[in-house]
Amino acid sequence: MLITEESVFDPDEMLSLYGSVGWEGYTADVDKLCRGLRNSHLVITARDGSGTLLGLARTVSDDEHICYVQDVVVNPDHHRQGVGRALVEHLMRRYSHCRFFLLSTDHESSPEGKRNHAFYRSLGFLSYKEKQMAGFGLPRNRPGLRDPAP
């Protein structure tokens, strides 16, 4: 497996990867997905020896104080083969100088949550509560917030 930084993204390949995990919010508009990838601070991919895309991770960062891991996506055909671990460990080393290294994942009660929580804990991650921190987010539907200021 080869971990590589990438900055050019094939829409069909991205659609296939994100579609394989059912992330419909991303696959509904593949052009928007590819723009988001291009606008990320860093995108790394995991590929096998033939160049087949196994997984991807991307960050949003100022590369000084904070790194936010936006996506860790591994094709389910390659789960439990060390792909996700290799991607996240690469990012942990790359951003080891940042004070905050954060990510969000599904709630533990969700279908994917229990597995995701176990995975991130195996890499040393703690919940915000355990770190004596809190995380906040706005609801997805925010009518009126996109209106220009008067």
C-alpha cells in the first residue's frame, strides 16, 4: 500500500469511493466534492500496487495550531486491512506540531458509530469530554443564515 499526497481528483474515482460508504451528501454533487478536496489543506490517498484507490483522508488546517481531519474514507472491500490506520497515522505524524488535532465522527449509538469510536480510540483519540473540551455545530438546516448582511 502506498500513501501519497494528491491534488488532482478523478470525479468517477471519488464518486466510487464516497459512494462505497454511502456518503450521499458528498456524492449528490461530484463537482462540489472535487472542489472541496482541492480546497482542503492536504489530501492523502492509499492505493494498492496497481494504483487502485483504497481510501482517502483530508484535512482542514492552518498548519500551525490546528488540524481538523475532515474525512477518512476507506472502501468497505478494504476495511480491517490497515488502510484507515495508515492514513490517520500519516496525518498524526504530519501534523504532530499542531496543538489541536481534531475530528468528528458519528455518535456511538449510530450504525457506524460504535466501530468508528473503537477505531479512533485504538489510535489514542479521546472524546472531547475526556479532554475537558466541548464541540459545537450549527444544525444542517439554517434558514436565513445565508442571507447577506444588511
